[in-house]
Amino acid sequence: MKKETRLLVITISLLLIVGIILSISFFSGIDVLLATFIYFFFLVLFIVVVYFLRKWRKDETAFVEERLDSGVEDAMQVAKIGIVIYDEDFIIRYMSPLFAKIEIDARGQKVFAWQNVLQDLINGSVDSVIVTLKDQKYEVQKKRDEEILFFKDITREYDLEKNYEEEAYILGYLNFDNYDELLDLDGENSVNTSEIKSVVYDYFKRFGIAYKTLRNDRIFLVLNEKIYEELLKEHFTIMNTVKKEAKRLDLSLSVSIALSRGSRDLRELDESALNLLDLAQTRGGDQVVVRKIGEDAQYFGGSSEAKEKSSKVKVRVMANTLRNLIVRSSKVIICGHQEMDADCLGAALCMSEIAQSYKKDTYVIARSGGVEMMTKSVMDRYSKELEERHRFISINEALNQLDDNTLVMMVDHHMADISNGQELLKVAKRVAIIDHHRRRADLDTKPVLVYIEASASSSCELLSEFMPYLLRRNPINEIEANIMYLGMLIDTNQFRVRTGSRTFDAAARLRNLGADPMLCESLKEEPYEVIRQRALIIDNSILYKEGLLISALEEGVFNRTVIAQAGDEMLKTKGIRAVFVIARIASDEVAVSARSKNGFNVQMVMEKINGGGHMTAAGLQSKEFSVLELKAQLLEAIEAYLKGEEESASNT
């Protein structure tokens, strides 16, 4: 290029000099003919020079383009990059040689008809997509503002990433539920449980799971993501296998499994797995709990109600821990759940008496968050006596009383979002929990004490067990005993569900303290409006599928307790396994109440739509969705549960 430019400059300069000479000769009388000849000679010379320069430049460009085209094509082949060009009608007009090499020709077809996944890319919804062509993976990107797609072969990287993910470690634990209670003095059950363990070990070997027995009832597990996917496909059949084998041996035994995944930090995985195992057992056992670090826990199984644990040692240990917390506190504030029921109120009153027995300023939040209708009637009936023995306050008053050394007690619930002390829990530094509902994976507080017993009938049962260890003065009076007994009566549906020997021991203790069953029955008497609402709910129920009743009411506002009672009534129908009631409990809030029997786990159904509860009694409250929207979500959750139930049965 420099030579070409230099030659052109010289030629133009000569032409200018000749032009000047001609001009001078014209005015000086020099031979004009000779000067004209010289000028035209140089003009022709200039034209010839320009012609050959352009020809030389064109030849050089053609040479470069030829080599460049060949090089680009070779480079695209080496890099395994393909190009697809389409027109404004999305018809493919050009496909680079890469596609011919893998024997693909989609010219003349619409892009979306050829690869539907490209639609989001072309619409601009995503920056790239992955497509599969002849068992190869390609990452596809679009040139901005152009109808051009670039395909890059990422098969090797994809396979490496997949292998990396499949080989990622998962740590876990398997625990035999109620194992210690099965062992007797003659060792017969010890032999039987060995047979069950042998079945478990064979299961581990079949899938290639590494395991180590830590103690008689616990096994440490090491597996990877590939093995986990295989376990997931067959729905952890070991749970049903263990129950089937235990039934053959006439044993009441199940297993809880906790698996933690999604991290390269083994210490983090181990700590998470232990927490998940505790969660599984708190929820009643007989289930698998899996969590990927940073995500919500998933539950599998859980088709058995939580079994009663008769250990009084744990009760005594928890009571001593609670006593130490109370003694070291400046004051105690007790909060229950929103729309406080009899069980919640009874537990709060008992906790108030316990704290006051240690001469601590004690407050019960009962003037915020609402009180359900029956409980409010009881509080109004005994308002004078209760206010003489307890200090009822609102959430704002509680916030004014709070200091760094205040102990906040959550009774009959463990999630802050349903608490009548929600704002208090956000700032409290010392929180303790006593509850009987199945625990959710994540607590939205950082408690110093957690006592959640899913096998207990009620929170009043748990608090009544604490009384012999904690009360330092005269025990609760007759009114408080009656309220606690009423809470147990309602939560067990007249002692028909979730009852064990501990339940009747607690009832007997309350009876000795003055609880009157006949009086409690009279406290349950209902006004006509309640009976009418319950009848309306039942009348609007439909048989969704065999064994399932659903009642969804778009009109009217119903009491939450009435909704639950209507569900209990419908559950008495022959052949019905589960009942779901959806109705408004306020102008801006909808509730779902679920009841079940015969192994149908309504808790798992409700958890799919962000609810919770027990296996046989669960629910949720929502201000985000309407009755119809919640009904649609519920139907999807039921279908998912039934599908899992069918697959589990087929695997068994």
C-alpha cells in the first residue's frame, strides 16, 4: 500500500509540473506543440499507471479474500461453529457447512418448526439457549438486530459439567424411628431389628451408597447426585420396604432419612444433614427430608402419624433448660398464634403461671392478632378472674416492655408469620418455642430453645408435662385447668385423633387440678349462626374424587373454627379419606382447612401451597389469593400428592 501511494503521488506531481510548463510556454512563445505532446504523454502515462495500480490492488484483494474465506471456514470447522440465516418470515435461507457435515438441512423450514426452543431466543427473552442436534449439544446465540444465529458445539463442556454435577457429594443420615423402645430384656426384638437392618444394607449396596453405622439406630451415608437421581426415580422405596418387613416381624418401626446436597463444603453438608434429620424426627419420622443448600427442603413419604415418645427424660431436660432461661431473664412475654384458640390460650396461661412462679414480670399478648369466637366467649366469661392472675397486653405494649434480656415465649406455633407477636419476634434477642405442630424446615427466628413434639396432641399436653418440674407455688386454678382441658378436647376432636397414653396422663393431671369435662362441654356450646355457617359449608361440598370432599365458598365471611369443625363433620362420612374447606375468614383473607384419616397426609398437600400443620389436620391463611385461586392451587397439589401415592404403591 505504501508503494502504491508513493507511485501515485509521483505521477500526479509530474502532471502538475508539465501543466505549469505548458502554461508558461503558452505565454512565453515556446513551442506549444512540443509542450502539448509532452503533457499528453504524461497524461497517458498517468492513466496507464492508475489502471495497473487498480488491477494490482484488485488481484491482491481477491487473493486475500480467497485465503480469508478459506481460513474463516476452516476456523469455524475447527471451533465447531455454525451459522443459520433466516428472513423476515423466519424461513431459514442459509446453513453453514457445519450442518452439512452432521447431515442436517433445514433450509426452507421455519426456524420455530425446526427448533421450537429458539423462539425465546429470537424474541429476546433469553440471551442464549441450548439445543441438541444429532446427540451433540449446541449453545445458540443471536446477532443483535440481525436474522443470524450462531451455533457453538459445547458437547464436551456440557458433558464435563454434567459429570461434575453427578459426582458432587451428598451426605446424609438414616435413623430407625422408636428403635430404643423396641428393645426388650430377652433380646428378641434385637434379633428382629437385625433382619430389618440387613434389608437396609442390601438397599445401600444395590445403589452403591457408602455407609457407616454410628450407633444402633443411626447410619451415616455418602452418595453422589447420580445415585440420588436413581433414588428419586424409585421414590425411596426403602421406607415402604422397612415398614413391610417390620409388619411381618410384628414390629412398629420406620426410618427417617436426611440428605444434604448442593455444596462442596463437607462440614456444611454434614451440619445441614444433622439438622434435617432432627427436622424429620420432629415431624414424626417415616419420611425423607432433602435439602439443596440455599433452597427449601423437600419431603418424601410421611404417610404415618407421629408416634408417641414416652421418654420422660427429655421432658425433664427441656423443663430444666426452660427454667434456667426464665431465671436469667428480666421479664417474660408470651405470644400465641393469630386468632388464638383454646389450646393456644391454655398453653399461654400455663406458661404465664410458670414464669410468675419465678417472680418474673410476665405478659401475655392477647389484645392483638385476634381470638377465635369460642375462645373469646370463654375469656369474656372468666375475664375478671383471668385479669387478676395474668397481664394481657397488645403488641405495642409488648414492644414497649421488651429489653435485651426479655424472654419471648412462642406457644402453639413456631412460625413468626402467623404469630400475634410478629413485630416483637423481629427484634427480640431471646426466643423460646413450645409447639406440637409438625415443624417447617426453616424457622424465621433464631430461638434459644426449641421444643416441638409432633406426636403430642396439643400444646396444653406439653405444658401440663412441664408443671411438676417447673411450678414452684400453687398450681394452676380450676379456670385455667378447664381452659387447658378444653384446648385438648378440641385439638383431639373429643380424644379421637392424635391421642396416646401421654394425652390421657395430661388430661388426668388437669382433672385432678379441677378440670370439669361437663363444664368444658358446655363451654363448647355454639350460637345458631355458627351452626348455620357449618351447615352451609357442608351443603356446598362436592365429591372431587373417590374419598375426597372439597367445599369452596366464594360468598360470605366464616369463622375459622367453624371452617375446621365443618371439615371434621364431613370427615365422618363413610368412605371419605380427606376433606378440604376454602372460605373467607375476613374481607381480605382466605383460609383453607384440611382434615384426613386412613393414611392421607393433608400436611404434605398443604405444604405444596405454603401451608402446614399435622398429617390429619392442616391449613393455611392467605391475603394474596382469592377462593378460586386457592382452589386451583389446591387441586394441583392434590393431584401431585395422589400421583406420588400411586407411584409409591406401585414401587411397594
